[in-house]
Amino acid sequence: MGPIADRLQSIGEAIEGYIDCLALGQQRGLLAARRQVLACLEQCCVHASDGTFFDTLDHLARDSGITPSLQHLVSSGVQAARAAYPSLRGLSGEGLSSRIPGPKGTPVGLERYRFATHSFLLTEIDHEAVYHWGWQEIGRLKQQMETVSNRIWPGRCFKEVVQLLKTDSRYSVDSPESFLERMSEIQQEALQRLWATRCSTCRNKGRTVEVRLFSEGQHAGRLLYSAIGGFFPTRVRLVRKA
């Protein structure tokens, strides 16, 4: 828990650095992509509200049996982290989003992209080859989507099949309980297929999946995995839409 407490305390500094980078980028004409900033602002609104991940973490720390001094560090770190997010959330009120180009003017640039990919992957890649591979994958996935949709409803286009899946009672559930039951079956089946391809020493770890439904305010994402007593994620948290 010590490293977690330290990281919580450093969130404010990280957010201040991000704000400085946005300001410096504006001065130099190197703006972040609009969709990235807006997504970040949305997440900040969630993390700055009540009933977030930070509250969950604080409760977990209290129930974990750690020393009172360490528990205090985690609690103070949680408060510091929650207090830091509104500063970034407030940028939206200052018109930051209005000064960022939209999709047609989304800035990337080859130099910036190479730097970002190296920072993320920690290695050099052939960007042109990866770019063409990405489009090939999109084409392959699109073909798979069309094949599956034609199997579900022959002769209909993909959008019509999607609408069918959303509205037809044969493909939908009528309650949160039914939804969780179905998602549990899907997650368990996926996990069994995964372990069938792993080494024998790993197959006894994470053999079951627990699926839970959380309210929207608790997490910024829509699907989260967490481990319970092991290295492999065994809990799936599905975030309910408002």
C-alpha cells in the first residue's frame, strides 16, 4: 500500500504538469487532439465526484489489515488525488475545448507520432508497415462483422442487424440480473478458452470470473478487470449507464 499512497500523493503534481504541457503546446502551436482532451476532461469530472474509485480504494485500505499509519497515508492520498482533479476539470469552463481543433484539424504529425509510439512501446517500429497493417486489420474485422451479421439476419445490412440485436427480445435481456447472468457465462467461456491455450502451470489460476454491476459515477470506464488474490484478473466490473 505504500507505493499506492505515494502515487496518490503525486497525482496533483502530474495534473499540474499536464496543464502546463497543454499551455506550452498552445503557445507553440502543438495542440493535443480535441478528442483526447475532451475524454480526459470527462474522466476528471467522474473522478472529482462522489462515489468514485478513490472512495472504493479508501474502503479497501481500511479493510485490508494494514497499519494505522499506512492507512492514514492512503486516506490522505485519496483526498489529495480527489482534490487535484477539479483543477483540470475547470479548464473546460475556461474555453480550452473551444481552442482545440476538431476532427478535421486533429494534429498529429509524423515526428510527434514517432516520439509518442516510442514512449509507449519503448522500441522503434516501422510506422508505414504498421499503418498498412492497421488498415488490413480493419478490413478483416469489417469482413468478419458482415459475415456474422449475415448469419444472424441474411440479406440485411450491418446497421439493420445491430438494430435488431438492440430491440429483438431474442437477443436482449429484461433485467440487470439477467444481464449479469449472461455476461458471467460469456466471461467464463472466454476464460476457459484462454486457459486452454496457456501452460499447464497457469491453468489453475483465475478459473472463475465474478461479474458485478456498478453505478456510472464509480468508474470512468465501461469495463474493468481486477485480480482477486492472484495475478490474473478475475473480477469484471460493468459500469451501468445513467
